[in-house]
Amino acid sequence: MNILLIEDDPVLADGLLHTLSNSGYSVCSATTGIAAEQRVESQDFDLIVLDLGLPDLDGLKLLRRFRHRKLSLPILILTARDSVNDRIEGIEQGADDYLTKPFELRELEARIQALIRRCYGGFNHNIVIGRLTLDTHQHQILADNQPFLLPARENAILEILLMQAGKVVTKERIAQRLSYDSERLSDNAIEINIHRLRKHIEPYEVVIRTVRGLGYLLENTVHE
């Protein structure tokens, strides 16, 4: 589960990176709006935590830019602006949740988990396909209810496919998720990882189908 943290306070950003990473999230950070836009262009994220008081542009303007370009992932505003009008404006501009500073880390984590469940897993902690389960609460993949240990890249690909089960996931999205900074994962490397992943998941009643010209689709092989 990839989170983009947009926060210009270095002490707070470092603390949040440490806390969220220890909770099992993969976290990238940006300290300005321009840097955040560059991150979103080059990488794929599941959720954004957005501070409004950025040094180069107002966070609400950045939020509007994200929504204008049809970025549909959940966005949680984290700010010192605590008036009712500020909260209303944040939600009206496209935020999915609004948390004011100071805050308890446990509440932030709880709100992140709630957004992930609401946007990716309905009202259930688990996304189940065949004998594989994505536990969005514990941030891990299970096979037959036991931790499913995979190499990092294969685990990341399987997480994307589970979250979008029944839908086509493009190579571009996989490349964005697995690429860092200017280093883009090649199509050949993606195909190799998909090939390896297929062998790992084959015993668990799921299959990765190639949709020619589009991408990959995760399906249950057992149909009632």
C-alpha cells in the first residue's frame, strides 16, 4: 500500500514516515506542491496525506489540480486550519477526510485504514480471491490464511492485482508502482515478474490473465 505524504515540516514528516512505515505502508514524501506533482506523475499511489500550508502553493490549489486531472485515489488533508469553513472547503474541493493538527497518530492511522477499506475493500478488511486474501488492516497478503511470502516486486504486483481484482491493470500502472525517481521498470522486467508470480499463485485457485494490448487481470479459477 503506497502512500504519498505531502508535508513541509521536516520533523513532522520524519515522524510520520517512521510511524507509517512501521505500520507496513510504503511511504514517499514531498515537501512542496511541485515535488508532489512530479511524484504523482512518476509513481503510482494508493492514498495521499496532504498538508495545506505548503511553501510554494496552497494545498487546496494542489488538491484541485489533482482532482482536475481525474486523480481518483483517496486524499486525507492534514492541517492546522481548524475552522468549520476550512473543513467544508476541503471536503468540497475533493478531500475524502480532514484531520486537524495537533492530532494523535493512532487517529491518523485509523482514518487511513478506514479510507483504504472504503475505497478499495468496501466495508470488509479483506479482499478475497480464490485462496488468496489481501488484509487491508494488517497490510499483508495471505494464502490459505497464512502469510504469503514473496519477493518485494512480486508482492507489490500481486497487491495491485488483488486491489483491482476483476479489472485490467495496465503495464504502465505496474511500472509506476515499482519504479523510483527516474528509473522506470521495463516491460520485459514486468513480464518476468508476472511469469514468476504466476507460478507462485497457481496452487491457490487464482490466475493472472494477459489482456493483449491492455495489461493483466487477476481472476478466480473456481466459479460457482
